[in-house]
Amino acid sequence: MENRKFITEPARDVKVCGQVDLCVVGGSCTGLFAAVRAARLGLRVLVVEMDNCLGGVATSGLVNVWHKLTDEDEQKQVIAGLTQEVLDRLNKVGAVAVSDDPKRLARYELNTEELKIELDRLAGEQGIELFFHTLYCAPILDGDRLTGIVVENKDGRQAILADFFIDASGDGDLARDAGLASFQYAHIQPPSPCYRMIGDGEGISISRLIQEHGAEFGLLDDWGWDCRVPGLPQVMFRADTHVFGCACQRAKDLSLAEVEGRRQVRAVMDILRKYAGDRDFRLISLFSHLGIRDSVHYESVYQITGEELMAGTAYPDTVAQGTYPIDVHHSDNAGITYRYLGGYEYVHNDRCSPPQVNHWRTDGDYARYYQVPFRTLVQDKVRNLIPVGRMLNADASAFGAVRVMVNLNQLGEAAGTAAYLCLQRGCPVWQAEGTEVRRLLAQGGSAL
């Protein structure tokens, strides 16, 4: 067979399967919360999701923790909105556990199977149309305006037309194809293969067993973490390893990373079978999507920096607030660095050793929480598109803090609100008033 690099796809008519005010590509909590905010303001909204459920990394990636909603002193709630609303809904069905330890980053542990159902219900209550098992394929552009997207699903190749688009696809696939400029960090935070297992973990350090015996089973020196699943006392969520050296926005790398992630989970289970004595640990569920932290980022009119974040810089167009520390999973060695608003830094160099403690600020003054301005979401190339999610325009330091779910949830809400404003006023996204986005968010329940 001739070795060909390209083929010509024949032209064909593509059926329109949806026509709405707003189309959201990606059904993570970031994407769904954008859709819900817009729908509550009166827009007709459709969400395209490649998986069979909403929730993104929280559900398909199994990551079942949300971080605290208060300031550093536990005196003021700085995150509310749909994050608080969903927590309240989960609490009614016993699907959330709350830690009262002020030092614990994972303040809320979720039963993410219940979260799937709750997110379905939330979307249904707002009349949001859902297209599951549907892949975004290509943009339909008319000058600087997106008029539609091409998708593929069980009904074949189809088109969705909309007046506004939000790209919450994680890697920014729509933003890429629409021609937005992108960049990557020199050191990309590696993804984690997440899983749940069952067994009696009392009095045993699984992390120490992995550290001592990992090399025997092909595991590199690394760092990991774990937490509980509400209502299931012997079930653990675990993220014990990383997949290094993969660019997960690329198809081949992502495929290799998914396979390697599952190999690493099997290696951990083999360690436990050999070295955990009579403990009967069993693997009960694996990620259906690798826990990707970082891939590609898209330029906007403003880049948030770690220096601004840690200083608690205030903005008139603030649309998100938080306290989660700068959290950088090392890509070039085993370890992780946490930098806290309180002026100190923990550097973990392996799974079990005490962290190295540094002080980046020693004057005793510190910000109680940080802020993210709306302009961070605003690009100036495509008039009716907002990319939102982990493709955030932040420097590597700020990204380490803002990338977590409770923060991206808020940015999703801001994107949906901005879409409504742009359509109401007939203006491009770069003319949207960030202060008005903030006002509408606060009116809708955000703690701004």
C-alpha cells in the first residue's frame, strides 16, 4: 500500500442536530456550571460531552475532593455559587464528607457516582440539552465569528449551530482549531492514574510499601496521595503515581499515558499482594480518563501571575476567589511543592520523608484569599468564544493554584454569565464588562 500523509475527504451535506444560543464543548463541572448560569439567565443551552456523564475529572477521573470554600482564617466564605449548591444537594443524599481539620486541603470528599446523577438533574432542571458520547470535530467559522461546530456521535457527522461558544474541553480543542495562540510551560505537571480500592488500611502505610518496593515492579520514585469515599469506610481513592513525559493533548501520547497509568495501578496492587501480609486489598474501579493536570494554555488579554495571587491582588472584575495553595507536581523528579498564602512552602521530595520547609514571606503579613479577574478569560481573536478550564492563561506558579476544581468551577460560572451579557448586548467578548459579569455572579449566589 502506498504510504500517504493526506487524503481528500469528499464534500457532503451535514445535518444540523441543534441550534441554540450557547453551545458548551465539555461537560466537566466547569462546563456544566457555565451552562447552568447561562440557562438561568434565559439562554437556550446545549452541552457536548465525549463521555457518558457530566463531571469531567471528578467523575471520569475519579478525583473526589473539593477544597475549602473559606478564607485562610476560616472566617469568611469566599467560594459559593454552584459549588456550594452542589455540595448542599450531595449532602442531602449522604454523598459528601466534610473534614473539620483546618490543615487538610481536601475539605470535601465526594461520592462521585452520586455526583453524576446530581449533575444530570441540575442540567435537566435548567432545560439544558445534553449530547453524550459526542466528539467535537471542527469549527465552522465566518470571519472572526464561530457559527457552529461539527460533531460525531451515534447519528454520524452532524453540526450544532449557536450564537456563542464556550470551550471547556480541557485541552482547548475548539480554541486550537479556531486559531487562538497557545503556549506550554517548560515543565508540564504530569497526570495521575486514579483508582479506588477496598481493604483494611488501618495500621499500614501503603505509601511506604510503594516507596520500598516500587522499583521491583517498574515504578519510579514518586509522590502520591489518597482520601476516603463517603459512606464506604474501607474504600479508598488513590493517586499513587504519575505518568511522566507525555503531552496529553496529543493522541498518541494520551493513548500511551492511559495504558501506562493502568500498568502503574496494577504494579501497586502487585506490591500489596506481595508485601501487605494478610490484608486483602482489591481494585474496584479504574479511571475512565487519566487525571490530566496540565497540557496547553491559550493566550488572553491578561495573564494572572503567582506573585499577584499570593499577594491577594484585588480587581474590579474579580470573578473567582480561593485559598488553595500553589501546588506544583514536579515533572523532573519525585515530589511536589506547596506554597501557601501564609508565607511558607512545603517541598516533598518523596512519598514518606518529612517535607522541607521554606519561608517565602517572613513579615507576618499575608493575604487571606486570592482573586482571579474576568479579563484572564478574554481572548481578542474570535468574538463569540470563551475558553475556560485548565487551559487557563496563567504563569506556571499561578496555574498551580487556580487549576483545582473549586476555582475552575467559578470560572465556568463566569464564562456562562459573560456569554449571556455578550448576546444580550450584541458585543464581542472583548467588550464585555467584567464588573457587570461580577455583579450578575454575585446576584446569582457567588461570594464576590
